[in-house]
Amino acid sequence: MTEENQTGETGEENFAELFESSYSTRMQFQEGSIVKGVVLKIEEDKKDSSGGKVWVDIGYKSEGIIRLYEFKDVDGNINVKEGDNIEVFLESCEDETGSCKVSKEKADRLKIWHEIGKAYEDEEIIEGTIVSRVKGGLSVDIGVKAFLPGSQVDTRPVRNLEKLIGEKRNFKIIKFNKKRGNIVLSHRALKEEEEKAKKKATLERLEEGAVLKGRVKNITEYGAFVDLGGIDGLLHITDMSWGRVNHPKDVVEEEQEVDVKVLKFDPDSERVSLGIKQLTVDPWELVPERYKPGTKVKGQVVSLADYGAFIELEEGVEGLVHVSEMSWTRRVKHPSKVVAIGDTIEAVVLDLDNDNRRISLGMKQVEPNPWTLLTSKYPVGSIIRGRIRNITDFGIFIGIEEGIDGLVHISDISWTYRVKHPGELFTKGEEVEAVVLNIDVENERFSLGIKQLTDDPWDSIPQKYPIGRVVTCKVLKVGDYGAFVELERGIEGIIEPQDLSQNKSDDEKGVVKAGDYITAEILAADRGERRIALSAKGIAEGEKVKEYLESKSGDSVTLGSLLGDKLGGLKVQEEEEEEKLQSSDESAGEPSADSDPKD
């Protein structure tokens, strides 16, 4: 009885243990959970679309079966073997075949989602590979597909997103929704955090005069922005080199690492001005010693302007050759007519202004000044012969030597002829002779004269036209000032209004016009002022006597006798009038006897 009771109690206890074990097993193998297992067998079947089967012991009464392709990589290789411990997703404990339905792929995905969710909660960094370009951004493989918006790719806009495909990067999860399967990533957030840390460290050592390393982030026409580590500084084009810089790209390029010097720093606005050239010695410190006035130098033409050419003497040191200093003889209108960019030329330092960083150069000074040789080659008074190169209103230019012309002023063309325009007498290209009058080396002026080839006719005018000589001349011009008359070609005189003939009637008085011929008497001939004064008064009377003589051509009466008689009659008349005046004065001065003294 005792044994039976004991046996009965033991059976009950074993059943209880078995029931508890069975319940525990069922709870352990809850569908939809991840369970551990061991690979028992791998069976490949090329005829099967799944590629074969893998048997897994998950500790349940039935074994689990997984499709073989879940264990293959992208190249088709099987990455599992018998005896491997794996984790699988239990879809159902027993299917219609009596085995467990499990999935390695779903287990991996579920595990990844769990890890991603934990990384999102803990704000951890995850790694992913950019796999494709999608609308609005990029698709990233982080175990599952996640979305990277274009605005979250970098701190700066990225124009070509396709170039990032295939890159591995770290990301921060900024949105996570497991139910919707939505994951949004950001690489920009990580960079901003990095830059904040770098900026803090940079600000601690940022001060004027400090030399730092930086990376060129962006290039503009006026300079380049350099990332110093969380904070950007401007490297202006004028601070890139002591020499001439046409564009910042000639000195730096994007992403290049450069050493820069902090020129200015404003902590409030966090504005930083940088310089590269300040890391080297300013070449202008040695300019006063190297480029003293009179020094002959060589340099390369780097720029042209309307007023001259800029010559680089060394890096950072330029000089200007003005157009007026390019040639002794040529009139240079633009420097491009003499030099071109890239030419190497010789010059002489004319002036140095170190404070304003200006050097004046001269190209023509390399050769002797041809004007200094002219005085010995063409002394004053010598006669030259040359062709007329140009005719102007004020004179003609005669070629002396290459690039040197002499000017015959309009006033030096003729002693007597009144020249209105040189073109009346000369033509361009005509060969003429002239006398050297003056050479002004300083102002580069060569004065010539044509009239000086002959004697001045005015030297003999006083003897040729003595006072009292009666001449017949042609009226050239009439005005309020009188009449201009021509005595001979080029010799003119003037008859003032009061010296015109007064022997005409009131209606005819003073009536004379250009083209008339008039007889007049020489009153004065002034060589210095080149002026002849005439008078037509009384000449008409002489003309009447001349006409009378011509009418009496058969008689023996002469002009001299008639003039003598006329003058004698006039003399007697004057004496009689003088006697009358004297007798009148005497009678007025002595009282008569019949007169009353009181009266």
C-alpha cells in the first residue's frame, strides 16, 4: 500500500514537471519572436526557386526549415555551414508539414530595426552606404533602406548628389517610425556638431597675428573663404600675393590646405580677415636700395592701360612706363603699338615714390636722346631740305629725321605775301628747303623758316619809297580805318580817312572801292613796323596839271614851270594876306586922332 501510494505520488510529480516544462517550452517558442538555433543540414536544390533548404534545430519538438537563398550574399555565395549558431524569426510553430516555419532574413531585419530604434533613442551615430539617388535626396543602406534629404547631406549645398553614390558615411537618425518603416538620416547634423567643437577650439587660439592652417571652402572674384576649423575667414585677393593677381584661382583652389595669417579678428561678429602674402617679407622694403633713379632694369609687361604699360620688375614690385616715355621720336598713342603683355623690356628708373609704391620707368632713356645731337648736326642758320609730312592751319611740318619734324610757322613762309593757309602754296610730300631758326631740346621743338632763304625786302623799302614819292597803287580793302593799298606784290600801305582825296564834291568825297587804282604820296616808311603811310590829298590837282601838259604836248611848257608858276602864285597870295593881317593888327593897337580917349 505504501509503495503504491509512493508510486502514485511520484507519477503525479513527473506529470506536473512535464506539464510545466511543456508550458514553458510553448511560452519560449512564441510565434513572432526571435529564437536561437543550430544548423543541422544544408540541402541545395537548383531546381527549386529557393535554391534549397536549411534545417535548423531551435529546441522545439519540430525542426525549422529556412529557404537557402536567405543565406546567400549578392554574389550567390552561401555564407552558412552545418553547426553554425544562428538566430531566426519564428513565424509559426507547426505548419501543414508538421515543421516549424522560421526565417533568417526576417530575424536579421527585426534585429536591425531594434538596433536602429535603440540608436535613435540613445542619439548614437550609425554607418551607412549611399546606394542611389531618389526624389529629394539619397537612399542609404543602414541594414534597411533609409532616406537622406538633400538639405541634410552637408553644411553646404551639394550640386551633384550622384557623385556621392557608393560612399560610406556616418549619419544621425533624426526621424524613426517603425510602424511606417520610415527612417530619415542626417549627415549635416554630425558636421555641425563637429564644427561647433572645432569652432570652440579655434576661437581659443584665434588672435591677430596668429598663423593657422585652413582649408579653402569657396572662391569668388574678390577672394577665397578659408575654413579655419568651425569658423571661416576671408582671404582677399589683395592679400594673396605681393605681386599682381588677376583671379584668386591663380593662387588657390577649393579644398586646398593653406597656411594663413590672421590680419583682423572681430570677436563680436566673428569676422576674420586673412593673408598669405604677409607670411613673407614685403619686397618693397628693399626697393629703395635696388631701384634708385637712373638704374637700368629689366622686366616683363604684365598689364596695359591707355596711358602706359605696367612692368613687373620682381614678384610684388611693378613700375609704370608712361606712353610719353616710350620713344624719343614716335608719338605713341597707345602702349600696345610698342609693347605687348608678356614682352621682356629694358627700362631706366626715372622716379621712385616708396610711400605710395610707385616706380616711374622710361624705355626711351635706354638709348641716347636724338634731340641732343640735332644742335650739332643742324646749327642755327643752316639750310635743310626735306619733304612736307603734314600741313596745318598754322604751318607745315618738314621731315628732318626718322620721327623728328621741323615746323615752318605760317608767319615764316613769306616776307611779303599774306598767307591765309599754307595749303595755298604747298602740298603734302613736296620737297622744300628751309633755314634752321631754333632747336628747343627740352620741349622737342624744331623751328624752321622758308622766307629766311631770301633777304627781307623791307630792308630796302625806305630807300625805294622815300617820303614825298608819288606812286600809283591798287586799293585792296576799304573801311572806317581808311584804305589798304598795294604798292607792289606783297608790299602794302595804308591811307587813313583824313588823307584820302578832298578835291571831290561832297557827294563824291571819299568814294573809293577795292579794285580802284589811286595815286598817293609817301608820308612815311617804317621798316621796324613794316608800315607805309600814304596820302592822296592834293594829288588830284597834280593830275589836272598832268592832263593839261599832255594836251599841250606840242608847246614848250613843262610840268616844272607850271608847278613853279603855280607855287609862285600861291607864294605871292600868301605874302599879300600876311601884310593885310599885320596892318590890321597895327591899326587895332594905335588909337586915331579923332577918337575920344575915354572911349
